[in-house]
Amino acid sequence: MELTFWRNLAALDFFRWKTSQNSGPTAGVGEKREHLYKILVIGELGAGKTSIIKRYVHQFFSQHYRATIGVDFALKVLNWDQHTIIRLQLWDIAGQERFGNMTRVYYKEAVGAFIVFDVTRSATLDAVVKWKQDLDSKVQLPDGSAIPCVLLANKCDQQKEGLVNSPNKMDEYCKDKNFSGWFETSAKENINIEEAARFLVNKILQNDQIIKGNGAQEQSDGERFALNQSPTNTKKSCSC
């Protein structure tokens, strides 16, 4: 397991270097701007993290995935618009890894996250708070605030248990726990997988614009501004 992890990490480092060689901070006329973002997919064992990633990246679903050991990853390339290519590194973190010592290494440099729970097992929602706390304690944006995190209520094609039966209560839960939003998803039926990913990427891009905008402001007048002092007051919504 440890050897596989370091092999994967080396491959990612090479990919990151290769991308940096092929794209600069600005794009010329007729060229596409490229972004490389690391996104974590975390949650309890059996919540469907691997199934979601396989559906999103490969448009594939199987009932017979083996439990992830340690960490795995996949790459999704998005032609976001006519000027932008986005490469997503999706890190599939094993459900038991919250109790391990490697999560800080796994989480490093992430700019967004999905926390996944199983709507048929209310205990997996109970564990979401601890996953969110663990995430927020180990990775932050440059201003020290939490990275965008979307809650996925997975297996929504099946009978639901608990809080997820009340969308209004789920909205309140997400606002209270500082989630960027939440979606009912089904990897099996391909429900809201693309929509949830696009929502998270939009949040990541918004943060990029704020960071770059503040950097430009600092250079122009020599003053320093906190990232949360942006000109427009954007309100987070937990509704789908």
C-alpha cells in the first residue's frame, strides 16, 4: 500500500511539472488557459466514493468495487469554455484513513473536496462532521479559510434514512457546518454527478478570481486586503 502511494505521488508530481511546462500563468491570443486542481473525495467506508469517481471520469458503474486501500486517484479533463481547460486530480481517500497518520499528506494542496455519505445508512451522515473537521484542520486556502466542500448524499435511488428526507433541514445542516452546497447523487443512475462537480469547480474558480484580484489590488496600492473583503458579498447556498 505504501509503495503504491508513493508511486502514485511521484506520477502526480511529474504530471504537475509537465503541466507547468506547457502552460504559463497567462494565455496568448488563440491559446487556452489551463488550470490544475486537486480535489479530495472523502467519507465513510462504503459510501460510494469510488463509484462516483468512476461514473464521473469513465461513465462507468459496477456493483463490485473493492474497498479502496490508502488512496487512489483519477484525472478528469474539462473543456470548461472556449478559453479554458481544467484538469481535476480526484483523490479517492479510503474510508478508514481519517484514523490514520497520512491524511495531512493526502490533503496537501487540495483546493476543493467532496464529502460523501450513504443515504441508506444514517451513521455515515453522523460521521460527516468529523470528516469536515479533519479536512478543515489540515488544509486551508491562502487566507486560512476552509476550502470549498460539497456534501454528496449518495445512493439517492434507494430508500433514505434520517435527515436527508428533509431538504430544508439538510440546507440548515450544510450552512451550520460550512459546506458550499449539497447534492443528492446516485453513481448507479448517474444522478447529479456532473452537476455537483461543476458546482464545486465554479466555487474553486471564484476563489481563484478573488485571490488574483486581491493580489492585483495589493500591487496597485500597496495595501493588504483579507480574502473575505471582496467587493461583492456572495452568499453561500446549500440548496441544489
